[in-house]
Amino acid sequence: MDKYIDLFVMTYIGYANYLWKTIKEPFLEGDFNFFYFVIVISLVVWGLELIIPWRKDQKAFRKDFWLDTFYMFFNFFIFNLLLYIALSSVTVELLNNLLAPLGYQGGHLIDLSNLHWGIQLFLFFIIADFVQWCVHILLHRIPFLWKIHKVHHSVKEMGFAAHMRYHFGETFVYNSIKYISLSMIFGFQLEMAFIVYTIAITIGHLNHANLGWDYGPLRYILNNPKMHIWHHSKALPKEHPYGMNYGISLSIWDYIFRTNYIPHDGRDIELGFHDDENYASGFFEQLIAPFRKEK
């Protein structure tokens, strides 16, 4: 037990020092500053919303703008500092130790680390996105997971920061399944995960932005604002009672498995879910909402 406590403390201190360094040193020598990347990409996409808004009557500081902005920094940095990074290190070590009697000595089943970096990046992006697409469906179909995912669907006006309004419980679900499928099965280089993560954040910001883009013929491959707005539709069609357009970065999975749905221009459709007018509205209320008994 002591070694797990020591690992937790060491990881916590290590991440705290790293986070503080990224904040006070915008231009890290030889390192990518993720903290300021989030700020810059958010300002760029927000700027696009202000210059070429899809919903022209939507205010620059839309409904819950500041709530979503807080969620962004909480989920990216504060939650990682308070719990996730240190806890995930302990969990990985514990999992390796539990599987050791079965012959698992760490590592992966399929080694892809020797492939050209470009091929690795492409494969990681495709596999990671498909895994997340599958997890996203589970969030809509499993009742308790849907309670957690409801936080994200409580958005009533779409904007770039709505991308980051989600319950921290989703982090455990997504990352646990991604770790097992991508790290334990495939031996991708760690740098690949970071590159794909930054790409996914950029696409996710755009998907939730007040932008009328669909990327033309590329809409059948890349997720886009005109497609993703329907994922947040309050009214669900009979053929998709649990939801539709589950794509994270790619839309191709929805077209392949026929979960795509864009009946018309969705610019002004109502967003949310049934009875959302009675849903928790504040940050702390939404954190405990999945664990409260619904009326």
C-alpha cells in the first residue's frame, strides 16, 4: 500500500510542478505548452464565431458562457491536478500488478512503435476516434452513464466552450477504455497520443462553435458544426431514440453504421433533453446531479 501512496504523492507533485511551469513560462524550451494552446485555440475559434456567426442573434457571451469556460479549465487542468493524473498512475500500476500472475509484464500485444511516425499517427487517430465513438454510444445507452453525460447535453446555446462542459466521470470512462485498447493492445509512441489529443480538441471546439460549416465533401469524413448540432437536438427522431451523430472527430463512423441524421439545416433547433428546464444549472449542482435520484 505504501508504494501506491508514494506513487500518488510523487505524481501529484510532479504534475503540480509541470502545470505551474507551463503557466509561468508560455514559451517552454523544447516543450509544447498545452495550457496556452488551449487558450489560443479557444480565442481563435471564438473570434471566428464573432466574425462569421451562424446564429447571428446569439450573443458573444451566450447563455452559460462563463460556466462552460470554467468547465474547460477545470476538466483540462484543475481536475487533473486534484485527482486524475495521480490516481491514473496508481491505477495503471495496480492493474499491471493484478495481471502479473496471469503472465502480463506490461507492454502491449501488438507493437506498432517501429512503424513510421506518420503511419503511427494516422492509425492512432483512426483507432482512438473509433474507440471514442463506441464509448460515446455507451454514454447514451447505459442509464447511469447517460446521467453523467447529461451534463454535456444540458447546453442550451452552442459555442466553442460547450465542447468542454462535461462531468469529470466521463474522463474515467473514456480514458479507461482508451488505455486498455490503445496502450495495452497497441504499442503507440506516447507522442502520438498527445498530437492526436490536440487535434481532437481543435476539431471539438469547431464542432460546438457557432459556425455554419460542414466542410463540403469532407463532411462524410470529418465531424462538423452542422452535423454535431443535431447530436444536441432536444427532439429525437423515432429511428434514433438514444441519439445520433456520435462522431468525435470523424463523422465516417456514423455514415458507416447509419447513425447519421441531418434532416435539414439545424441552425435554430432547440437543444437539450426532455425536462432539462428542471436540470441542475450550476457547476457543483451538475457534479452531483448524476448521483441524485431523479424525480
